[in-house]
Amino acid sequence: MRLKAIDIKTKRRLSLRDVKLSVKEDPKPITLHDVKPITPEELLFSSWIKTNPALKNLVETFDLRSCITGDKIRVVDNPPEEEIEVEVLPEPKIKREIDKSSLDSLIRSLIDEESNYSKEQIIDRIRQATEVSQERAERGFNLLVSSGAIEITPIKTYNLRGSTPF
């Protein structure tokens, strides 16, 4: 394909004399009053969406609104640090290592190797030997069971680990 040769001198020129440009309006500046603070409801909703993105579609489909303001709930991508309320939990108690040698020596002094005892009998023996409260003796009994120092039999009695009571 070939371009036509046009003589520009013979053609009428367009004039831009009558053309007026529209004045661009400056966008309204954002003031602090226009920005709404992030509500706890929006923070919670945003955390739910991070867990399950299908929830966002559900809210948009049914046009669900905030119970407090009646507006659509915004999704907050990165909430500011100062607006997040963090609940401080107490530090967990550090579990001490169980000294199995002292536990074994204590239980061997309380229980005969070839005997079965009920839970109540073992708790009473712990209370008498160590002079502690009933509650503390029960915690000690639970510690002995959880550490495997004593074993439960099918008839719900307890004996030393590895022993064969008759």
C-alpha cells in the first residue's frame, strides 16, 4: 500500500483559535475530618477475612452492614499499630522438670512393690508422709500417674511401675 502525496499548501488549515480548554478542578483536599477511624468491628471483620476470604463475598452478596453505624464494613489491610488493642495475657507458669529419682524414692517409701492400692489409700499415704493438704496430695498423686511412677490396673487400683502385685 502506498501513501497518497498531499500538498499541505493547497489544503485548508485548521485553526485552534476557537478551541477552549476546560479548567481542571483541583481535587478536594483530604482533611482529618474525612478519614474515619478504624473501629474494633472493622478490625475483627478484617481478621476474619484473613482466616476465611469467602466471608467477604458473603457480606457483599447479602449487603450486610455494621450493627453499630449501619455503614458497610471496611476491610482494613494493615491497621495502624496504635489502634490495635492487645490483650496482655499473664505469663504461663513454667513447668518444672520432674526429678524422677526423687519421685521414685518417695513412692517406693510409700508403696510396697507387691501390693495394690486404691487412689484414696495412696493420697492418704502421701498426706501422712509429707504432711501436706488433701489438695496438694491429690496433685502429687496426679503427678505420679502422669509421670508413670505408678500404673493403674484393670480393677482401678494402682501399683508401682514394673512390679507384679499378687
